Amino acid sequence: MSQLQYFQIGLELWGAVFSATCAGILLIRKKYIKKTVWLLISMLVVNAVTMVMDCLAYIYRGNVTSLGIVMTRVSNFMVFSLNYVMFALAAAFFYHVIKNHGGRENRRWVNMVHLLCTIGMILVIISQFTDLYYGFDATNHYFRTAGWYYGTIIMYICFGICVYEILLNRQKMPKDIRFALYAFIMIPIVAVMLQMVLYGMSLINVGITFALLLMFLSYEMKEVHDYAALQMEYEHKKMDVAHQVEEERMQQVGLVSFEDEMEVVEDYLYSQMEKYGMDMQVNREIRAVDFKIPPYAIRSLVQYAVCFGLKPKDGDKTLWIKTDRDRAKTYIIIEDDGNGFDTEKINEDPADNYFIDIQGIRKRIQELQGGSLEIRSELNHGTRIVIIIPDNRDMKL
């Protein structure tokens, strides 16, 4: 064998080992396997077998013994047949990925690809008796015939159908998944084009292997991202429960100093921005500090501004915390440039936890300090909450 053939065999053996290893990694997590992952595992297994069969085709080419003649014919038949199986699995895989991300549920194009792959496999079977796709010379060397291009045309049609569906639903999918799907289609297309002019190397199978590598990596990255999101959600819930318990305890205290309340607020903002990666700007304009406030009042209003106003908003996010004193009154202002809400819903939807908590804070300020809480908000134009505390009222400690 030539050095090129040794290189080809080594490359394909690497592809077979890689595909089998990746399939094994995915199978380890079989408890969590979904339909798309089962299809990806199937494609990896089919690719591993295809690569091994192609290696055998190279190893036994030119071997005129009975074993050599049988192995070259069996291995080439398996390679051609499994290529069509791969395209059929890929179409089903693309369909489920598109469906899982909210794309249209239309199986007609999948059925069309499966029909074309079935026709291709029938032609492969016919070629075993008629040399339609390929044949073997007296020295047991493989050679293409004119029918080989028929099979290539079928592959291109299958590729075209898949590309059309991916483009049609591209806005529904995350960028990393979309890129992996494009790569899965385009790399084999380039390999097929090169295969038409280069003879002696099996570029299609190598191209499919690299495409599967990208697909596997994209799903592994998605697994890591999903796990991190679940972990973050768990931490958020744990923190919320802890704050709720602490808030209920502190409500029995009466009032706390503004400095103590701001320590709780700063801890919350730190957790959102540093620990959980919340991207927002916080402006503090503190002109009055010598006053008391019901515990967790400011912290709760800041949390609502972050969770309900800023997090759902796209683009820049800004939060303002201000205090001031004027004419024997202290003003505390919590303002954001987030999504805002319809203030009429405070009365229309009293069962909403968000509005219940705001009403609870307002009631505590009124009962403990004779103060008031005002809300100004407009959809898509942010929210401004103002707490007004009179200085001439005895505070209930």
C-alpha cells in the first residue's frame, strides 16, 4: 500500500474510535437521553462501522484471494449502504432539533429524504450485479462507473432539502446549535465535491466524521450550559428561601437603620452581578442616611426591580437607588429602566405575589412610620417607586 493509503486507513481508524467513544459517553447518561441524542448516538455508531468497513476496503484492495475478493465487495457495499443510512438518520435528527426549538413540525421533508435514501440503497444493491455504481477489475481494485454520479446527485438532493429546512427555521435555534447543523451539512458537501475530482481517498466519510465531532461538542457544551443554568436556578431558590426566612424574622423586629438595610441590598446586588453574571449598572445617590426603615423593604423593592424589570429586558440595564431629605420628610427612590408594568394591575390582580409584596411593604411603612409608597410605571419604560417617611413621627422600634 502507498503512504496515502496508510494515511487514509489511520485517519479512518481514528474516526471510528472517536465515533465509538463519543457514542459511549452519551450512552453513559442514558437516564437523560432524549430522542435527538438517541439519533446522534445512532449516527456515531453508523459512522464508526462505516469507517471500519472503509478501512477493510483499503486493506483488501488488490488482494485476489477468495477472502480478499469477498471482503472488498462486502466492505464497499456496507460503506455505500451505510452512507444512505447516515443521511436518513441525519434528516430525522435535524427534524427533532428543529421541533425541540419551536420550529415547524412538518415530516414531509423527512419522508422525502428517507425515500431518496431508500432509492439510493436499492441502486447500491443493483450495482452488486450490474456495476451500476462501481466495479472491480481483474486485480480486485475498485473503480467508479457512470452510475456513481447518480448516487452523488441523490446525496446532494438530500443535503439541499435539509439545508432548506434549517434555513427556514434558523431563527428558532440557538447560534451554537445552528452553527453545528450548518457544519454537519456543509462539510460533507465540500467532501463530496472534492471526492468527484480526487481519486484514491474516501473524503466523504472523513467529512462526516468531522461534522459529527462538531455536533457532539455542541451538545456537550449545551449539557454544560443546561447544568450550569439548573445549578444557578437552585442557588437562586436556596437564596430566596433563606432571605424569606430572614425577612419573616426581621419583620418581628420593627425597624432597622438605613445602613443595615443597605448592607442586605448590597449583598443581593453582589450575588446578582458577580456570582450570577447579571449585567447591569447600579447608580447610588445617597443624600440621607440618618433614618430607619422596615427590614427588607428596600431589598425587596430592589429585587423586584431586578427580577421583573431588568432581567427580562434586552440591552443596557440600569438601576438607581436614591435617598434625600426635604421639609421634614425622607425620600427613598428605587428606579429602573426595565420593562415596567401596568400599575392598574395592583388593584385588578391582587393574587399576584409581586403586587401582594408591594402592598405588604406599603402597609408596613404606613403602620410603623406613617409613611407612604408611590409607584409610577409604564410598560417598556421602567418603574419608579418612592417611599416617603415623615421625620416628625415617633418610630416604633
